[in-house]
Amino acid sequence: MRVSDGLVELKGAIVDERQRKAAIVAAEKVAGVGQVKDRLLLRTDPFSVMVS
């Protein structure tokens, strides 16, 4: 996650769409956040994902 001037950028891999929704909702609830950019990648096999 990166934050700059009220913009939160979510990056990484998720294995379930519920994780995407939870991450977005959590980011939106943070004071000062005006926009959330979703760059999360959905992967069906969590063992095949490497996140740097």
C-alpha cells in the first residue's frame, strides 16, 4: 500500500474477491483518504504468487 496526498494505492495479490472488498473498505475509512486506487491482482493459486 502506498499513500500520497489522500490517494491510497493498493498493490499485491489476493486469493478471494472478499479480500479486495475488505481492503478497499478499510482504506476508505482512514481519515484523510480521498481516493483508493485498486491495483490488487486476483490469483486462484496462492502458492504461485510472489509479491515483492
